[in-house]
Amino acid sequence: MSNTRLFNIRITHEKHANFKAYAEENNVTMANILSSYIDALLAKEMDPVGIGAPTEKKQRQAWIDPLDDIRGQYTPGEDF
């Protein structure tokens, strides 16, 4: 077992397709691109891309429950 962690992100289908095409054109994996970017940030070799000035507040993505549409449609003791 390797000493790594799974890292999931959500991006649009279009971004995924474009990112995948970019990786293929440059003969590198998408994971390698992201891992190299993270390594460069942690080594302070580059500044973060695409974010504005630092703020005191952390920005969080709102949680969207993927099962929200179906929750409550079954009644315990009646349906199962």
C-alpha cells in the first residue's frame, strides 16, 4: 500500500475534457500536472494561480447532497 491519499475535485465536463486533451497533447497525466503544481506551491516556487488577494475568511464550496432528491421518498417500516 502506498503512502498517498485520494484527492477528488469537481469540475465541469467541459473543463475535464479540455484538461484531459491538454494532458494528452503534452504527453503527461492529469494527476501529474496537478501534483507538480501542488509541489511547486508547497516549495514556494510559484504563486497560486487564479485566486485574488488573500482574505481572512476561507471560502468553502456549498455542500450539495447528491441524494437530496430521493431522501424521504421511503418510510422505514413501510417500504423496507
